[in-house]
Amino acid sequence: MSQFILEFIQQIINGLTLGSIYALIAIGYTMVYGIIGMINFAHGEIYMIGAYISIVVIAALAMIGITALPVVLLLTLLMTIIITSLYGWSVERIAYRPLRGRHRLVPLISAIGMSIFLQNYVQIAQGARDIAMQPLISGGWRFGDAGGFQIYVSYMQVIIALVTLAFMILLSLFILKSRVGKASRAVAQDREMANLLGIDTDQIISITFVIGAALAAVAGLLVGLYYGIVNAYIGFIVGLKAFTAAVLGGIGSIPGAMLGGVLLGLVESFSSAYLSTEYKDVVAFSVLILVLLFRPTGLMGKPEVEKV
Amino acid sequence: MKKFKVNSIFAAVIAFTAVNTNADTLKIAIAGPVTGPVAQYGEMQVIGAKMAIEQINAAGGVNGKKIEAVLLDDVCEPKQAVAVANRVVNENIRYVVGHLCSGSTQPASDIYEDEQIIMITPASTSPGITERGFKMVFRTIGLDSQQGPVAGKYIVEKVKPTKLAIIHDKQQYGQGIATEVKNYVEGAGFEVVLFEGVNKDQKNFSALITKMKSKGVDFVYYGGYHPELGLILRQSREQGFNAKYMGPEGVGNKDISTIAGEASEGLLVTLPADFTKLAENSELVNLFKSKNEDASGPFVMPAYAAVQIIADTITATKTEDTVINAEYIHKSSFKTPIGEVSYKENGDLNSFKFVVYSWHADASKTALAD
């Protein structure tokens, strides 16, 4: 194979890894928007908290002598999801539920406040320095002839892609098949009607926040393992990108968020590769604008019908 | 109960301000990142400056006044730096040691110059800061235009790479020094196959690394700070991209080894000469040791020197009129832990030495060439 093709494949792999993380976080934005029509700007911080918790849990497990890799990963995944979900749930209870029924700008401001609060809270609680962690999983596969350009796929990249895929399938099944999933779709369609039909809408909204936070926790864990460095401000940029991914895919649509995330990752990877790293954000947001020009509701969003 | 709480906080605030407005001390602001990703460098500055202040106070202070350090946090952000500078003005502080990052020093120094506040930066190396004919702005550190050629010379004479890439973080400091290095190596006939900026706070560099790998790059110079370079090193090793890396003093920090692990072994770093190795500093170095503080950080001794220059000047001129003080600094020479210091018209040091080090995975370093 020519070097160009090998390089192209490598960039696809790079983009998919990045895009998987965006997709996991984007789902949190899109689900909340789908159900209560609000953009939860504190969601990036939930992801940041997930990354912190995963590193703390891994360090704690190492301290009590648990080092067998599968056990560590499983326990960390569970703990991170549980604790981060608690954060997601509390944020909704404290900052959004009391404001239900107000003008839609009110919870938006509350969300921005929550975002700033969480950044500063983590900075005070965990210290201002970056926390770095040695890689737990290193190594990977090489393809191609030894002399020329080799494609490199690290185990971590494969784990990121597989874990993302697994959680996407789980989530889709949950939304499509389970009672709660059906209820949440009903709430998304018409909250008042769903309420009249006996669905506890507050509970459904809480569950939505918990699911979003759980997926952000998974993203945080994967990023903690992959990059090995966290600080209190990593949520801001990634949150913005994931939000972009959600809008790109059509905000409110779960498959859209997945598609948008992966697409954004690929766009960034390719613009870094064939234009310049300096322009990757320019290209990413240009693609967003172009898509919105031709499909104002995003790639997979349904046209919003104004309810009378 | 609630009211009581509010009152007690209020009282605490008043008490705090009261301490700060004590007129019998000479206040020196130490401005730099206390928090944020490069807070380690701010800490070096604080360690050096505080030690100098303790020493001077123990010896009786300046003209009978004790020096009081006022610690201000600019998080290494230009916007925050302006807020800090305004606070210095409002609190009527006349002397500043700092700021640290060139990007913060630049906007803050505008305010200091206007308000005739003396600022000595122990860390900002961007030439732009002293290019504006300011009278109140000084450094106790060298310039990118001195550091760049040291790196460039080493690359050209010792490394002799065939395919050279230069990456920077698009900040005043990083891009500035990367450009200096680029000019030097291109002047020596080397071709730079890639000159590109990355984003500050970027975490994923895999696309860039793949690109360098496919171009067959065998040497990378990075202009910027350690959080980004640490990740680049780590991800390079992961992709099997084995080029040699080099960076300025902004990457020479023990955290780069925490982030990059084994991948930081063999990294080349230009740092100010290690002042702790100078024979005349041995007493001072022991003093740092006895306080359990690390004197070897690149900005510790320059910060010490900055405080010392301010104190010596006020003692010699017997006034806190900063215009007279600044004139004195311009025309005098000072004996400091960074050597004999004298100034050019624009506030740059007449001479300052950078040395190339080889970095190790355990965060130690070996000097390679003078």
C-alpha cells in the first residue's frame, strides 16, 4: 500500500478515537435538550469531574494493593460512573429543578453559574496543579512494512472505540426497549401530556441527567487513561466541542450526537493532517456553519414544530 | 445566625485589608501564576523572592523598613494580569517582581510604565516586552533572542538533523522562541519541513504526530510550556515516532516527567545556567536546603536577584521615588546570585547565559554544553 493510504488510515483511527470521546459527552447535551429544551452548560464540568474521580479511584486502589488490571478498570468504571452520576443528579436538583417552568434563559444562566462553581470547587478541592498519571495500558499493534510508514493502533485507542460503541448500543437499547426509555421519549415529545398520563416527569428528567453524567464519566475515565493528565479546566473546551457535535448531529437526537461526535473528531484529525493544526478548530466550526446553513436542525435532527 | 456569618466574613475582609495597608512596610508585589497549569513556575518565583525578602528583613530591612510580599495570582493569563496590575496600582504598591509568562507581562507592563511602578520580571523572555522604550521595566532573565540561538547553535552543530520540525503553542513566548530557533537554523542552511502552532490546552496531538512521522521528521523543537509538550512526547512514543525533542526553559519542569514518563528521557532543554552550582552561592543554596526548598528551579535565583536589586536601589538612593530608582538601576551594577548584573537602555540584561541540558525520566538533568 502506498504511504498516502497508510497515513490516511492512521488519521481515520486518530479521528475516531477523538470523536468517540466527543460523542460520549455530546449525548449528555442532546438528551437534556431533547427532554427539557435546555442546554446544560455544566455538562463539560461533569466530564472533568469524571476524569478526576477515575484518577483518584485508580490511585486509591493502587494504595490498598489492588493492581490486577481488569479488576482495577472494572472497579474504576463502576465507582466513576456512580460518583459522577451523583454529581449529575445533584446539579439537576440544585440548579435546574427549582427553576422549572421559568423562562428558558433562567436555567441557562444557572447552568453557566454551576459550570463556574464546579471548576472552582474542583480547583480548590484538588489543587491548582495539573494531575498526571502514568499510563496503565500501553502498547498496541503495528501494521505495514518495518522500513516505511507504519500504522499504529494502541490498545487504548481500541478500548476507547469499543467502550464507546458498547455504551452507545446499551443506551439505544435502553431508550428503545425499556419502560423508562419509553417514558423518556414520551416526556421528550410532550412533557405536559406525559405528566397527565401518569409519568413522573421529574423522575424522568433526573434519570436523563444521571445517564448523561454516567456517559460523561465513561468519557472522563477514558481520557484520564489515554492522556493521563487532568486539571479543573479540561471540561470547558471539550464541553464546547461536544456541544458542537450535538448541534452538528441535530440537538435532541441521540444517534445524531453519536454521528456528530465522530464526524467532528474526523474533521479535526483531517484538518490537522492536511491543512495545519492551527486551523483545526476553524475548519471544525466552518463545517458546523455549513451544515447548519443547509440543514438548520443538524444532520439527524427533526424539524422543530412550534407547539401551540 | 446567617447574619452573624456574613458579619464575621465582612470583619475578616476588613482585617485582611488592614494588614495590607500597613504603611510602615515596603510592599513588593510578587505577580505570577499561583494557580493554573504553570503554577509550578510561579512557585519558583515565590520561593526565590520570599527568601530574598527574609534575608533583607533579617538584616534590618530597607532604610529601616521591613519588606512585605504581596502575592498576586495572574494564572498566566493576559486578562487576569491586567486585573492584577490594576490592583497593584490601587493598593499603592510601587514595586513588582513578575510577571512570569511573557503574555501576561506584556499587557501588565503597560500599566506599570504609565503609573511609574518598577517591574522586574525574573522569567519573561519575550523580546517584545522591552522593545517599547519603557523606563520602568527590567528583567533578571535572558531573552528568547539569546536563548533561541543557543538552542539553534546546538541543533546545527551537535544534532545536525536531516528533517526538522518546529512546533509552538501560538503564545507570545512559545511562538517567539520557536521563530528565533527557526531563523537561526534556516540561516545555517537547514530546512524546516514543518512549522506549526498547536492550541494551548490541547490534549490530542495524534494527527500532528502522524503528520510528522509521515514526513520522516527526526528532530522537533517545541516552543511553549510543559503540559502540551509532555502530552506530545507521550503520544509520540505511543505512535512509535522516535524523533529527538528539544524545548526552552518553559518545558524544563519536573512535571514533564510525570506526564511523559519514560518518553521524557533524552529531551533537550535550554535553561538559564544553574546558579546553584556557582561557588559564591553555596551559602545561599544551603539556606534554601535548610528550609527544605528547591533552589534549582530556573526562576528561583532570578527572582531573588530581582528583590535584591529593588532593595539595593532603594537603600542606595534613599528614596522610594520610582523614577529616581529606575534611573539608578539603569546606570548601576548589582552583585546578585545570578552574577554581576547591569542593564541596557531598554531594561534588558547586558549578559545572560543559557545552557543546553539533557532531561531524564526521573526529572533530573545533565548539562551538555556551555
